[in-house]
Amino acid sequence: MQGLVEADMETLLGTRFLASEYGTGPVHGGRIDSLGLDENGSPVIVEYKRGVDAGVINQGLFYLAWLMDHRAEFEHLVRDRLGATAASQVLWSGPRLICVAGDFTRYDVHAVREHRRSIDLVRYRLFGSDLLGLETVASVSGGMQVGQRARRQAAARAAADVQGAAMMELAGAVDEVLLGLGDGVNRVERKTYRAYQRLRNFACLCRPQRSKLLVYLKVDPKDVDLVPGFTRDVSGVGHHGTGDLEVQLRTPRDVERAQDLFRASYAVA
């Protein structure tokens, strides 16, 4: 199961694979099952257990603490595997722990919600010898949960230095819709965009332009009836954030029009 995940980690978890069974040195005396770097540059630890084992969470948190004390070592690993640019963009504000196991109990779900860390509990199913299915049981972001009003205020402050009141309000509306798509949506702040993720990014909201917002979604543009001025295929175009479908938002009506696309992207993340 670990081998299947590591062989296709970017597709399954939105994470670039760095190392397997990574040793934490003679003092710590452990081995991290898998190390990776997600789409937003956040370090990722993946721990696996065959059945139901609450110890996988505590073990993962133990390794997460080690990782935060060995940032230079991790960045050196990223530089060796992915290059200097990736190493310079590691986002230490949101390291993640992904626990993959045969199942979890309600006590496990409660336990991760008590931690101020980004933790995903993922149930696996094997079909035959080479097919693997993953299902998110719980996903907790690293920060304290905030209410809708605070979310809107945070989005407004992020847009205030580059945009007027209309764009501030529009960014707040988009933020509220994306966070409200389901439990466990994690919001990650980057310099040029804000990512919304489950296991993987499903939406990236770029810094507002003068008269519009750009949102990139993990929806195949071939499955969408593209509308000029509203949706665009950017699979061959460089842009900030991740996703091949660009959605241009200028009014609250555009946000309403985009909600089916938001939901479709959330469903596949």
C-alpha cells in the first residue's frame, strides 16, 4: 500500500514524493514512512498502518515535531530532489500530516480536532494486487476555526491594499463559498494566491486585479462549455496557483454562476 501511494503520490495526494523510510538520526531513532512537498510548498509527512491503530496519529505528530526542528535538513532534501527554486519556497507555516490506515475510530477523529496541526485521516481500500482507493475520513487545518464574519474580514484585509470595496466584498464572498463546501477545507496563504484544499488543492484564488478575481480549479476544461470572459482553458498557460480551468469573477452574479464549478472541483480533490 505504501509503495502504491509513493508511486503515484502527486495524483493521489497532490504531493511530490521526496523520500521513503527517511531516517531521523540516532538520537530520535525513527523512520518517517514517506516525505513529500505539496502543491503549495508545505512539507508533508505520510504515515501508514495496515488496520485500525490510533498510534499512527501520535507517531506522525512525533515526526512532525522532529521535522519542525530540522528545517534545514528538509530543505536540503527538497533541493536535491526538486531543485533550488522549490527549496526556497518551502512553506513552514503549514506542515501537514497525512495518516493512511485501514480505518479510524470516532476517537481518532475527535483527537485530531484537538490538535492545532494540519492533519488528514485517510482510509484506504485495496482492490486486487495493484488498485488502491483512498477516502478522507477527517481533515483538520492547522489554525483555529473561525466564523463566517471573521473569514470575510480576513479576505477583505488581504485584498484591501490592491482593490476597492467591490473587489474586497467579492473576495470575501468567494472565500465564504469555498470554505463552506464541506468540512475540513484547509486554506493556505501564499504570496500570490490563496489555496483551498482537501487532500489536494481544489481552488486557488489569486490576488485581485483591478476589476476581476481569478480562480483556478481542478476541473478538466474539456468537460466544460467555456464561456469567453468567464471561463478559460489555461492548461498550456503559465499562471499562479494550480488548476487548468480559469474562472473570471467580476460580480456577485459570477460567483453564483461559478458555484457548480466550485463543487465539481471540490468533489475530485
